[in-house]
Amino acid sequence: MPHTLSEFGVKFQKTKLDNGIDVFLFCRTGMPLCLRVVFFAGSRFDFVPGTAHFLEHMLVAGTNKFPSKDKLAEPLERIGGNFSASTNLNYIRLSITVPQKEDLNVGLEILEEMLFHSLFADKIIENERNSIISEIGEAEEDPYYILDSIYYPIVFRKTPLENNVMGNKDSISKIEKQNLLKHKDTYLRAGNMCIIASGGATIEEYLPLLNKHFTDYKPEKHFVTPQKAPISRENYIECKPYRDNKQVYAKIGFRTIGMNENDRELFSIDLTAGILGKGRASRLLKELRYKKGLVYSVGAKHSNYPDAGNFSISTSFEHNKLESVINTAISELKKIEKDGISKDELDFAKFAITKSVFNNTQTSWSWINMHEDEMVFNPELARTIDYYMNEINSLTLEEVNSVVKKYLHKDNFYLALCGIDKHSFETLKNLW
């Protein structure tokens, strides 16, 4: 039988505010209330690297009514709630959590303050600038951060998707107040947003409060999906040293398609990620760890943006195992390209993916996180997780193997390495 949201005890509702803002709600009785305002305003739009992330800091640094971050937090923390903010390539997000529906007005007042009354005082800007520079310094000590800073620029070269969300210390030092306000006016005040909520309140209980607190927001346009990102194979293998180079951090990648291009292909790649690198029964963990003892862990992931996607395999290992690990991973990729996956593997992956949804939807935030992209870029369709589960279950072996051959091959191969020098790097150029 097809899956439905009733299996999760969830009722999905969607509507619009009086000013046209899209609102999506996953109503689940007895759960805490979580709400997120999502702006299509992330670092892909940065003119100066790090601007969107800097703006996110400023939105929660103090407002006219609550002139400091601690004052802004007090009303929510008094009732056991909290707020948060985040930035990625696509989005700037502002989020609140409140324990019960009678607390909603408190949380929405804080959101209204952050959106419409944030202070951009020179002293606060300098404080946040120094905080971000420290944040970057801390990140630069993390090999996985360095690995991503190598990986994204080679996979998404010459596209906005290669932008580093935090920017760099030099770019942060150059961002001025006018850059922050321009980004806010262009992307946060231009209608490119929606509201997603989850928890134990109905749309009828949300609407009066949302209309009250968002009445000053005047949308000017709807979401616009960017054009398909170009593909570049220039310098498709890249590396950077890290400390003493004893440990290597590696990410193998393949360009795929963006959201809304072809659901059946996207879901086929998701299944392939499960077969290759999710869990103890995955192909790569069996080969790299259980059979050869080359790594401790390995994972595969499929990520998508509106204009492009990428399939990646990540692992780490000692320097003297470099060629053995990469050779073994490529060997498995060649096998799956040549021979395809088996019917048993397909059935296993389908069952694992659909069953895992029940584990992964236990919190109010999980429903928002899981549906964010769909609600932002497909507000009219607004398909929910049951659609994904049913589509996964309907995929055929022929479909999945066709997609494997289409994307997982040497002419679509990228390799990023953190922890090796150029001399070691040269030996890898002819591995595939």
C-alpha cells in the first residue's frame, strides 16, 4: 500500500498570509512548536564573500526593542524556548521554538523584531566582524572544512555554488554596512521567502498571529529558480596540505542534476548512495574497512541545489594508504558502472530508505528540515515525504542502473584531498 502522512500522525496544511507569503504547516498533536522563516538569500548571492553570513549575524545581534543578543533571547528563554539563525549556499534562515501554542506570540514578536527592526550600529558591526573572523579561524583548523573548501570550487567551478559561506578573513574585513543593507533589501525584502512550521498547533491558530507580525512585509516577486549551472572539468583533482600530512581527508565527487529536473533520476541517485556508502552493509565500507582495513569510516551522499547537484563519497585514512584507498574506491565505482546494482541490493536500499524515514521524523524540526527545499522551490506542488517514499519504492532496476551509468563514470569524476602535497598529488592523476 502507498505511504501516507497519516502513518506519522501528521496533517499537512498550506495557505498564504494576507500579503501573499506562503505558509506550510506540519501539524502534529502534542509536539513543541517550531517555525522557520526561509529566505532564498544565501551565499550564492554574495557580491563580497561572506556577506549573507555576516547579515545573518546582524539580524540576531540586537533590535530597537531588544538592543543586545541576550536581551533578544530573554523573552523566549523565559518560557523555555529559543531562537537560532543559519546561512548556507541557498538560504538565510531565522527559526524559533516554543513549547506550547500559547507561547507563539512571544516567539513571533522576536522574529518580527529581527526581520524589521535589527540594529546595524557601527559598534555591533565591528563586534560581529571580529566574531566571524574568529569563527573562520576556528573553521580553518578543521580538516573537513578545508576539504569542502577544495571540493566545491572544483565541482562547481565558475558558478555561485563554489562560494564559501563564511567568506575569508580578508573579505570579511572589507564588508561595509552598505553591503549588508543592500543584501538585506535585495534578498530579504524582495519576497523571496516562505514560512514553514511544525508542531501541535493548527493553521487556524497560526494565521492571525502570522498576519499580525508579518503585516509590514510586502512581497515584490516570487522565488526564481536559477538557470542550470555549467559544468567545468578544469582541474578536476585538487589538494591542499594539512599540518604534518599524516592523515588524508578525501572526497570523490560526480556532478548530477538540480532539483526539479527529473525526480526519478534524483531518487535513483539517492538509492545508489545508500548502496555504496550508507551503513555497515554498504559496498564501500565492506571493501575499505571490513575486507582491507584501510579506513575507519566511509560515507556516500547525494546533495542538490536548484541549479545543480553532486554525488560524493567521503573518507579519511593514513597517508601511506592513499593509493590503496583511492584505487579501491574507484574499483567499486567501475564495477557498479559496468555491472550495475543487483535486485537484492535495490530491494535492500528501498526498504532501508523508506523505513529510516520513521526514525528521522521524530522531532518538529525534522519535518521542517526534510521539506525545506520542496516548499521553497515547489510551493504549488508542495510534495511531502510520503511522495518521496512511494517514488523510491516504484523505481525499477533498469532505471537505477541507467542513472548509475549516466553519472558515475570517469568523465564526470572529481577528487578533493586535504592532507597531501603536490608531489603525492601527481601520482593520482592517472588512477581512472
